Amino acid sequence: MIRLGIYGYGNLGRGIEKAVKLNPDMEIAAVFTRRDPSSVQVACGAPVVSASQVAEWKDKIDVMIICGGSATDLPQQTPELAKLFNVIDSFDTHARIPEHFANVDAAARANGTLGMISVGWDPGLFSLNRAYANAILPNGKDYTFWGKGVSQGHSDAVRRIKGVKNAKQYTIPKEEALAAVRSGSNPELTTRQKHLRECFVVLQEGADAAYVENEIKTMPNYFSDYDTIVHFISEEEFVRDHSGIAHGGFVIRSGSTGDKTHVIEYSLKLDSNPEFTSSVLVAYARASYRLHAEGKTGCLTVFDVAPSYLSPLSGEELRAHML
């Protein structure tokens, strides 16, 4: 059995529990939390341990799955925990991946552990598909579309506006942009042409709707470069219709071989972003365990892992049924 630790018990940690139930070669050894452990109820029956006691579990966990946020948690947590455990995270701040990789690599190499970072669907599965498509069609152009899905960062930005009680923001690919890319014509598309942003907002009592709408639509880095639609709804409607965390998207590469045009497309439609991301993390945790058993140390990404390491099936079974 591969013994997993869960470090942080939010949406992602709960998703790890569900994923492990479907993988009989794995078990959750412990759940680590910065909260009072007695206040955390887990479904898997594993002990809940204070994060301050994590070092006591050094030889009891094969892979630690770190479920913190990319903004402030993972840059600190992953290198620190890599001093004690094989670790894996879903760090998704694309611009800072090289820096994060270097920090985790140094900690893991110094301590004989294996770190795997930026595992999920983007970065992660989408990254793999971009790499495959670029290798196969070197003369071409990449397009990535996200959605329809909840953007948690953009939703948080709306909730910070004065007068907003609750909000969800959906990123939606524009159908005309998708059609143009799928045609193989390699269009040049602006940010505004690729995606629409749609907001569902519950106002605090007495709030100025016109003020809130203007603050949303003119917010730099979040909404000002996009066509943005704002809906004001009741709290009951919000709970009924906007409680989920669905997401997905498309990676498309259009390219040519001589005078022939080809389009490669990979897509995801996810009912639950964190549950799907958790399933990816669990598969790559298996790969981490196997690679470390072979003597691999340092930091890796999805680019460094052969597909057979992800599967519980043997090489013979994979060749017989999936090749």
C-alpha cells in the first residue's frame, strides 16, 4: 500500500479522500491541519494531526500531497516539507513555476526526496497536451481556452468590492473564437475576443448596484480587458444555482505539414474542479512513489513522468488493453 498524507483539508483535501477510495493500492495515513485537529472531521477515518507535528511522521508517509494555495502556502510549504517527505502539489502560478521548481529541487536533492510540482489540469494535463502537439506540429500555433467554469480568483476579487455579499464569476470561451481556431486558419485573437466573463452577484442590503457593476467592469487585470456581464441575484438563487465549482477548457494546436493543415484538440468538462484536480494528484502520487523507489530525487513536473507510472496496471496489461 502507498501511504499518503494530506497536508491541508479544504476542497482539494476532501477530493483526495474520494480519489483514494477508487485506488485500492493506496491509503491515507494521516491528515495534517493548521486548525485545531479536534475541529476537523474527515471521511476517511485517518488520524487528524496538527501541522506542527508533521515531522513526527517522517517515516510513516510515502508521499505527502500538499493542498495549500499557490499564492502564499505552496511556495513555503512544498520546499519545507520536501526536506522530510516525497511531496506533490498543484502550484498553478504559471509565471513563478521556474522559481518554485528551483526551490523544491534544492530541498529535495539535499534530503534525498522527490518533489513533484504543478500537477493538475492546467498546469498539468493541458501542459502535456501543449508539449505533445508542439512536438508533432512544430509549424503551428497554440490556443488555450478556459471554461465554462468558475474562476475562484476572479470571484474573490468581486467579493472584495464594497457592497458585495457574495459572488461567482464564470469564464466562458467565445464560440466564434473557438470556431475560428478549429477551422485551422490560425487567427490572431485578443484577450477580449477569446473569453467572456459573467458575474452573479448578491448585494448587501442598501448597496449601490450601479457602483458595484462599474467597479467590476473597470477592474484592471481582472475584467477591464474582457466583455463582462453582471447579474444581480438573490441569495436564494445564488445558493440554488451557483454553489458548484465546475470548470474545464480546451487546448488546441493548429499547424501544417507542407501544404496540409491539421488541428489537435484536447478538452475537459469538469463538474468539480477540485475533485478532478485531486484525481490527477493521486495518479501522480503513485508515479512519485515508484520513481523514488527507483532512486529518483529532486524536483519533477508532468513532463518528466512516463504514462505507465501513473497507472495501477502492469506493463503487460497496458500493452494488451490500452495500446
